[in-house]
Amino acid sequence: MRLRHRDGTAVHLSYCTNVHPAEDLAGIVRQLDEHAEPVRHRLGADRLGLGLWLPGPLAAELAADGSAVTRLRAELTARGLEVVSLNGFPYRGFHAPVVKHDVYLPDWSDPARLAYTLDLARVLTRLLPDDAARGSISTLPLGWRTWWTPEHRDATQRQLALLTDELATLREREGRAVRIAFEPEPGCVVERTEEAVEHLGSLDHSLIGVCLDTCHLAVGFEEPEQALARLSAAGLPVVKVQASCALHAEDPKDPPTAAALARFVEPRFLHQTREAADPRPLARDDLGMAMHPGPELGALPGRAPWRVHFHTPLHAEPAAPLRSTRPVLEETLARLLGGERALTDHIEVETYTWSVLPEEQRPEGPAALSEGIAAELHWARGYLNTIGLEEVPS
């Protein structure tokens, strides 16, 4: 969907297809029929944006075969779908039985990450609608912190220099930019906006910026006003927003709260957990580690509120006594798009965790999942309307 900001900027609202398991082109096209087009119909929208996820091997195939990209674009157009943004964070196997730390591989010290990202950029230039101002690709925040060495840092600096050179060449050839958005995430080298400024502040900001995931922002207990001011002072653009909500537990030691949290411990994805503290939150790398002592670290003390990296549906509060961090999402969108000037133009709803919600909350079958995704987009569209954006018919 497209909306118009009061300054005339076209703001693209999409949902991220990493919620669907697919590793090949046939699987991608099947997603369009089973989910994306039904979501569009449920919303009554003439046109629906997708934040498309393409695994690494498929991205390489498409980048080498222009006719295949042309066919994919035709499949999108035939269903009233469009793509201005790709999710380039997971490389492959995002719906394997256990993902956890594997989602951070290859990291930005590995040439495979650069090759994947440039493949995505080449594909995106062919998928972009003719009237789209630019494209965006979100990517991982350099790498996982405990694996990071001076050698990783130096290799990454070389990779990023090559990235900006290739993106500049692509922009000159195509006449439009594809911008790369590094996504701060708890536990990573770039965990918060402070690290984004430290590691990305010297790069070409016409091509490099941040993807602000509002779940991650909330888990880090960052205040949107301060985080956005920090990025602005460094000249780092918010290339893309991933609209998402985290779990909030006001009193994690309360027995009903602890029991509710335990139902979100699951084996596939990593659910980094933070406890409010000054100057930075106390940290554990997964919810189970936060709740139970391990061989190396004890459980979090639970003397202050917790936030958990578990993407919860935008439109629905989790069962009490847990809460959603939706106020952080709302404030972030209001500060970026509620003023006289649009400070971002790509918004992607990214709730990829529908399949691992507590069992009674999981959608059963494609129709139920499509209904849930449509409800999230309906909420997002409605909130953007309340802060002054108007939907643009195709």
C-alpha cells in the first residue's frame, strides 16, 4: 500500500514475507497465491507492498537471470503486488527447526554476505515499480558480538567499502538508488543506535543507513526521541522501519507473569531478553537463559521490567499480565512521519513469529495466517492515517 505524507512523499507500507517458508522461486510464487493476494483482498487495497525475502542461493540465481526476474515481476503485477524493499537479513533456512544464532551467518566479514547483498540489489533494481523513488534492503548489524574479533572488524571495513562502491555504480547505471539499511539488534555488534553511529557514521549516507526495528528498539529500552535524535545528529538516515512489537513483562518475578513468559520459550528463534537498568539494560541472549540459571550465567534478577525479542502481532495485545511494546512503535512512527517532513518512506510489518506463538494463539492454515497479517496491516494503515498520512489509490 502507498500513503502520501503531507510533504508529498510517497510512503510504502508492506509486510515481510520472511514469515513464509520458501527457498526457491516456485515457493515464492506459491506465497503470492496462498497469502499475499488474499491479504490484499482482505484489506480492500488496489495494490499491496511486499518486503520480499529471497534466500541467498535464489538471489544469486535471479541476479544471473534477468528473464527470471522479469517473470517474477509479472507474477507480482498480475496479483496487484509490488516490491520496493527486500529483507536481506536471514541468508537461508529461516524456518529450519532450529535457527537461533545461525541467522547471523554469514556475517559482514564474510565475502558471501557482500555477494548476497549485491545480488539482492541487482534483483531489486529490476523489481522496482517504474515510479518508485528508490529501493531498500535491510541487513544484519555486522555480526554477533561474541564472535567479533579485530580480524572480523578489518575485513568488514573492506567489505563495506566495496559495498558502497558497487551501490554507487548501480545507482549511476540505473538512475535510482538502492540503499542498504543495517538493522540494530540486541546481542549484535550494532545493538543500539549508539553502535550504529559508531560503526556506520563515516559511510556514504546517501547509500547506507539504518533499518529501525521497533521491537529491537523497545527491547533495548531505547526512547524513540533520543534514538532518532542520535541518528539525525550523525546524519544517518532511517532508510526503513520494521514495524514490530516486543513482549513487556512489568514484574517478571510475579508467578503468573513468569508462567506467561515461559509459554514463549521455544526452540526455533532467538529471543534476547533485557531487564531495565541504568546505564544499559541487563542482558541474556535467550528467554530461557533469562528465566533459568545456566552453567555460565545466572538468570536475570527480575527486579525491574523485562522486554523480550519476540515479535507479537501489531494489532493484538498478548494475554495479561504480559503487554506489548506497541507504544514504542506508535511513538517512533509519529516522530518519523507525524511532522512537516517525512523522515522515512519504507515501512515493513515484520511479525515472522506467528508459527511459534503459544499454541492456542497460532493461526491454523494459510487463511488464518492471511487474516492475521491483514489485521496487522489494517492497524498500521489506520495508525498512519491518524498521524496525517492518506492512502493513495493505484
